Amino acid sequence: MSSLSRELVFLILQFLDEEKFKETVHKLEQESGFFFNMKYFEDEVHNGNWDEVERYLSGFTKVDDNRYSMKIFFEIRKQKYLEALDKHDRSKAVDILVKDLKVFASFNEELFKEITQLLTLENFRENEQLSKYGDTKSARAIMLVELKKLIEANPLFREKLQFPNLKNSRLRTLINQSLNWQHQLCKNPRPNPDIKTLFVDHSCGQPNGARAPSPANNPLLGSLPKPGGFPPLGAHGPFQPTPAPVPTPLAGWMSNPPTVTHPAVSGGAIGLGAPSIPAALKHPRTPPTNNSVDYPSGDSDHVSKRRAMGISDEVNLPVNVLPVSLPGHRDGFVNCPDDFPKTVVRTLNQGSSPMSMDFHPIHQNFLLVGTNVGDIALWEVGSRERLVLRNFKVWDLSACSMALQAALVKDPGVSVNRIIWSPDGSLFGVAYSRHIVQIYSYHGEHDVRQRLEIDAHVGGVNDLAFSHPNKQLCVITCGDDKTIKVWDAVTGTRQYTFEGHEAPVFSVCPHFKENIQFIFSTALDGKIKAWLYDNLGSRVDYDAPGRWCTTMAYSADGTRLFSCGTSKDGESHIVEWNESEGAVKRTYQGFRKRSLGVVQFDTSKNRFLAAGDDFSIKFWDMDNDQLLTSIDADGNLPASPRIRFNKDGTLLAVSTNDNGIKILATSDGYRVLRAYEIYDTPRASEAATKPTINAISAATAATTSAGLADRVASVVAISGMNGDARNLGDVKPRITEETHDKSKIWKLTEISDPSQCRSLKLPEHLRVTKISRLIYTNSGNAILALASNAIHLLWKWQRSERNSSGKATANVSPQLWQPSSGILMTNDVADTNPEDAVPCFALSKNDSYVMSASGGKISLFNMMTFKMMTTFMPPPPAATFLAFHPQDNNIIAIGMDDSTIQIYNVRVDEVKSKLKGHSKRITGLAFSHVLNVLVSSGADAQLCVWSSDGWEKQKTRFLQIPAGRTPTTQSDTRVQFHQDQTHFLVVHETQLAIYEATKLECVKQWAPRESTAPISHATFSCDSQLVYASFLDATVCVFTAANLRLRCRISPSSYLSPSVSNSNVHPLVIAAHPQEPNQFALGLSDGGVHVFEPLESEGKWGAPPPVENGSASSVAATPSVGPSGSDQPQR
């Protein structure tokens, strides 16, 4: 049945339900098998209508379809059997045993015997396993919980548990539209036509009584369908002949994926009881602007409310609402010459031919290279220095298989097939052409250490990727032995082996949608398969274009899937896939007729595709199948060069014919590389400080990895805190100095004059007197503020000659933006004085929506139009803090002024959980998606850690208030997770502290002297290397985050005029730029907002103080609570 015929069935179901044809509705549900009505099923089970229960189920599954179906029928028949025994109706029980339960004997003889023996007992509760069986009602309720889990996990029910969101009376609406269309075709249309039948086309009679010719017979209109059909839509009629069957849609098998065993289905044993998500896998598109079209739909007040909030059922909101872009965003493609790297800025001499390359996910000027002779190298691209070079060597030959030993003796030549960083950059993996995978840990600069050596496959290991299923970092490999294997990245233990390909497996592409982790694989016979992390086999089987060497990659935001392949005849293809249908959506044009070698490709910035072909690099816009441009990079490229983008798309590495690598850059990328040159001047003497990385300890790599790395596209999405989630792929690399010349005397950098830094006061708004909350948009080109009078302000930077990137900067003044309507985003304030309220807000990841509150209801605003979409959660209690769940965009943690935390599901408009543990209002919330915890802080100076799986309280601790400091009664405590997602910053008026989340232990603390003004706010820089803190005397301090040591102090005189600084104006909030580690902004008590950057000649905020025992360590290596600044100049 075609998809439109299927939709017609849903329309009929809705019509029957509205007309109260209840029995007919359920009969059609069962006969069509399109929608499983869980509510009806539950009612029949509760009522014990077992015959109807099984009849209804039979429309969707049979007993022996799969083990889930078998378990469903077994549970139902067992319950029916026990109820007969409970009523002492032995004859009926025997009848059920023989007719209904005996079918299961062939699968589990022992179980059937045990069930039979229940007949011999006076009371079946004498059986130990049934001793807790209650009355019939409670037993049915308990069984129903189990049945629902089994149904949700059963792949035969995928996409059948959710009824489409339809407007009321949708079928009637379509019929009315058809009648209106027919009426428009009337030759003599009457003003009020009398429609008496739907059986024939409508036509108004002519004035003299004759009938107008039927539209079907009007030669000017061409042929129209016969009565009974609908008019064609464009070139295709809505009800097409059923096409050849397509393989199971990708979205379908991911809807409710099964896992291994049955018990505790909800926990993931038999399957993930997640909601059906195929629609969420579709790439969201903004509907065309058309004021005459009513987009919101919903057949209930509940759905209407969701629509009013702008929360589409197809797209996970509030984070991924309609992809509305602010002016200045680069969503609509314009052929801007600097959108992708095309200028050669560096040439590196590797010495052997590069086969695979990968930029560091965070420090994006570090490039890993693997070559055709097994060499691996690490380059610092800015300074052109090769930091590491390792030749191929088996670390422990005795531990290798005899097959590998024999192969190496016969031919010692080994090539690198893949080299790739782990998501957090603390590890990298190398897949070789002979059996072996080697995992290294990276500790900064030259420090590369051997970690794991795995004899992974018989023959070549063709690909390698990192993934993060079940909260554990894993290595995925594939090889010539036709298998895919998953290994623990810490121990090297093999966790899964996936078999099913009939040819060597060429590539793997791990990914996730919502909470579902999966792996795509491609083989040399052109087959594409998909696997969940279980042992239940492949979920799909597709043919890749070209049917030979194919790789797959997602766009950086994870919403679009691409593949690139080359056939044995040299025909190359890049295509975009429609995941929900498993079909090619778009084929990109522009390849050489016969490619000379296997083409390699990459994706960039959710906008571009690039491939090495025909001695050049070819670029496509993702939304246009025509070739955008082709670049030869000044020549000397091989026929099919290897290519790799860095994360923010500003650099592109390309292999050359002479065993070298060319680095292409945008203007932004070139500026970054120039910065490294500036810092790295006296190269000849090797005296200069080299850039180093404050790496996360390899020992904690499994717990600190920050998400899932895609196989080809370097996607490292690292969620932030408090609704301020960031993609660290956009964070520009920076120098973190850890080694110092101790012959030099360190001096705290003092900035007291406007000439010593770059600062910019943003245009003011006359109605605003105090800035209460401040945040940069995720794109980095705007700042959003919430004032104490409940008004929001938005400043936007535009692209210009002085600001080619369009990002926020202190060099160019932005526009205080308002839509053409002139409206302001103003929060509901109820009957309270907003000046007395505790304001809060959280921004969606795509910058389209903001949720905000100022003592009244929580408001949802459209950032493009400033329109209030809806309000919810009226006080009391009032919301005081908002944070989005990092893995489920529809879950919001809401801190309240009554000391509770409410876990609110936006999609269903329901409070899922209420967390109690604080004694005063909530002042801070932060999620860790690595640890799956929520950390909360309150005005009671207490920290609590909650599991984000079941919302249980795990740990609680009160702040260590420094001696001599007495906090005010309602002192706020803020929390923010470090980039490693295991440590977090605590900000209190008496201190800054770094805590380790699993043990809730303070590992570092800094406190101002007693005579110093209290801290008003603080935040990590975007790369977590610095902490910016503001004080009530208007001073701003910059700390090195690893040890909370003061490195720079900014006095009020550097940014406030004397008249202002003498009027007790001070910063209330501080915000860090999401991509520029050295840029921050202040919100002041007089309504002003200032942006700060160091002088371009300096490039950073001071220098870190020397550390007594070697170089500064990472956060994880600071186990003791440090002194309150006694070893260092105080504020």
C-alpha cells in the first residue's frame, strides 16, 4: 500500500472516532495493522477480555513472529490460566493449558512442565515464583506494564504506536477543499451552492435550468480523474500503484530497537522503551512563509498547546525548533568567497604518502597523519613543527596471532588505513593494513604514550572509529574478515562482533539519534548495513551507489547522512540519504567520468561537502547537487587526494604528490595559524614556549569522552551547562602555557587603563536599568540579556569589512536589534515586582528560541520575531533557574523558589519528577551528559548531585565557607561543568571552587581576602582553560582554571568613566564567548553591557603564574583544596 493510501486509512480512523463508531475504529486498526491503540489494548486487558485482546493483537503479530511476540502471547495466556486456577475452575484451566499454552512447550519444555504442575496445587501461590501474586486486578496491572514494554520493544510495532497529529476533522476539510475546487470550475457558479451528494462531482446548474458541463468533460481543462478519485497533485497522483518493496526504513529499525534479554525491558534489556522517533530523524525544513496557511495542527487541546509553544512533533524542541536564523547567520547559502578553505597557507613535508588525516577535535591546529609505510605523525600546523613521528612497530609480537606473525615475516610492509582522534582528543587510534589496531593516549605537545594494541581482524583493518554506547568509550573496527567489532577503549576487551557482510567491510560510521546508538557499515560488495549494540544482526541491507568502496558521514549537527563511493570502473558518487525511507535523496554532480582511484570525502559546517577527485578538491553546497567549485591548491595533487577538514571548517588538509600535505585555510583559519607563529618566534634556538594541550588524563578517558565521534565527519558535540550548550567544534584553538622560563620573574598583569585592553560598551536601551542575566548566542554573533524589569535585549554583529566573520567582537559595535514590529520580548511578571524576582533563561541550541522567567510564568519566545509563543508553569512557586537536558531536548530542569527542582517534559506538558533536597531557592543547575547527572545549587549554599536517569539524589554537600567570610542570607551559588564533564565550577560570593562530580569533592578553592568585595559572578571560558570572575567593586579577574591562580586583574578604571565608577556601578553577570576563549562580556547594574578582549598584540589575558612542582596540571590532577590565595597576590 502506498504511503498516501496509508494516510487515508488514518484519516478514516480519525473520522470514525469522531463519529463514535468505536467498534469499527478498532476493527480497522486491527485489519489495517497501521496503528496499535495502546489505550484500547490496556482497557481490554484490565477487563480480562482475553479473546478480544488476542484478536486485536493478531492484526499486528503472530505468536511465532519473534521472541517479543512469543513473550507477549505467553504472558497473556499465563495470566488467563492463573485466573482460572484462582477461581478453582480446573476444567477451564486444563483447556487453556492444552489449547493455548502447549504451543510454548517446544520452546521451553521445563517451563511448560512447571506450569502444568500448578494444577496439582491447592493454591498456585505455593509455588515460590508466584508467592507474591496478588488479586486479579493488581496482577493484570503488573502484567500490563510488562506487555507495554514488550510491545514498545517489538520491531513489528515500530511506527505503529503513535497516531499522526492531525487537525480535527481532517478528512472533512479535504473534502471541503475538493468541493471548493469543483465549485471554482463551475461555468455559472452560484453564490451559495447546495451540495447534496459526494457521489458525483459538484456542478452548479445553468440559469435556464440546463446543467453546466462537468469538469471531467471540459476539453480546456484536460482530462480529470473519474469520480471516486482525487485530482492529481502535480505530476503524480496521490494514490500511485504500489512500488517495488523498499528495504526497512532506517528510521523504522531505530524506533524501538531490541537488545538482548527480556527482563527489565524498560532498562534496555529486551529493548529501549523509547518513543517512536522516525520523524525526528528527518532533516527539519522551515515551511515556506505563507500567511494564508495554518501550519499548527492537533486534534486536542493538549496538542494545540504544544503547537502554540512552537514544539513540532517532527522536530525535537525546544532545542531544535524550526531552523530560523538570525540576520547575519549563514544558513541561506550565498557564494561567499571565504566560506570554505581555498588558500594554501602551509606545506608540510611528511616523507611518505599520507593515507589518513585527522585534526584534533578541540585544538584544531594539531593534525594527525598516517602514511602508506605505517608511520604516524602529529603536526602543529601553525608553526609547521612535527611534534611526534612514530614508525610502525608491533608492541608485543608474542601476543599476536600466528597468522599475523607469519604475514609480517612474509611481507613486513604495513600501511595506515585510518587514524582518528577520540571525541575529547585524549586518545587516538590507528588501523593498519595488517590485523593490528593501536590506541595511543595523548598528554599534550610531544607526549604520546602507548595504550592498547589489539589483534583485531584477520587481514587488513580497513576502518576505525570511536563511539560512546552505554556511557562507555569504545573503539569500533572493521576488516577483511567481513566483520565489525566493538572494543572497550580502556581495557581492549571485545564487546561485540557483528557478522553478516559477505565481503570485506570497508568502513564504519557510528552515530546516534536521541538515545539510540547504532553503526552503519559498508562492504566491498556495495552493501550498507546497520547494527545496534546487540547481537541480533543487521537491521537494514541497502546497495550503495557504485557498489564498491563507500564511506558514510553525517553533517556536523547529525541530521543529514551522506555517502561517497567509487565503483570498480572508477565511477564516483556522493549522495544524501533519506534515512526515514532508506533511499537516495540527492545525488551530487561534477565527478570526473572515470576517477583515478578511490575518492575520499568530508563534510564541513553543516553546509559543505568536499571530495578529492581529478587532481583537485571539489566542493558542493549540501543543498545544491551542482558542483560549487573546484580548487587545485596550486597544483601537485594526486589524482584522488586525501582530504580532511578541521572542526570549524576553517582549515583543510590535502595530501600531495611529493609525500607532503598542503593546508588550505579561510581568513579566520589563517589568523589562527598566524597567532601561533607570533607566539612561537625564536624557532632556531628552540627556546620559545611551544603550544601545549592541557589534556585530560588518559586514565579517565572513558569517563571524560564527550559524546560520539562520527566515522568520517569529525563531529564532537560537547554539551555545555544551564541551557548554554555549545559545539566545541567551533572553539578556536588557543595556547595554554604550561612550561615557563623560571629565570623570568612572573608578574600579575594589571589592566587599569582603557588602552591596555579592547573593551566596547554596547548600545543602551533607555528602559533598562539593571542587567540580571547575560549569554552569547551559540553562533557567537549576538549577545542576549535579560534585564531586571523583565525585558530582553539582543545585540547582533553583522558581517562587514572590519568584521568578516560576523562574530561578536570588541572592535565593531553591534546593533541593538528589534524586529520590524517593534515589540519587545517581555516576561510575564504576574502580580510581583520584577525587580524583586529571580530572573532566569535558557537558549535553544539553534538560537531560535529562548525560555525565560522573571517571577511570573515561564515564557517561550521566538528569537527572530520576538513573539511570545506560549507561557506555562504559573507561580507559585516561581522558576529561578532553567536548564535543558543534554540528551532529550524536550526535558527541562526547572529550579524553583520553593527549593524544589521540577523535571518538566515539554512535549507532553507534564512534570515528570519533583526533586527535593535544598532548603532555599534553586540558584544553579548543570547537566553532565558523560556522567548522566544533574548538579544543583541553592541559596542554602548546598550542592546536590542527582541521577538524570531515575532522578535519585546521589550526593549532597554544603560549601566550605572560608574563615572570616559571612555570606548574605540569600547568596546565590552557581554551577557550571568543565569541558571534561566530570569537574564543575562553583561560584559563590565568598569563593570560586572546582569540584569533582562523582565524589562531590572540592579539589581546588580560591577565596578573596576579607577586605575584598564579594564575587558577583564567574564563568569558564569556552575551552575551560580560564575562569572569568566579576566582583561587586567592579573589578574583573582572570584565573587559570587548572589551579584557580590569578593571572590578570582588570580595574574598573579601564572600562568605566570616573563618574560612573564612583556611583557604585558593578557587574552582576559575566558571559564567555562560545568560540573565542579570550572574549567575555559583562552585564552591569546600570543596564550597560561591555565586551572585552585582550589587545591583539597580546592575544591573551596575562600569563599564568609559575607552578612550584612542574607544569600546571589539568583539573583532574589537583586533588587538594588549595590555600585561599596566600601564595599569590590577592585582589
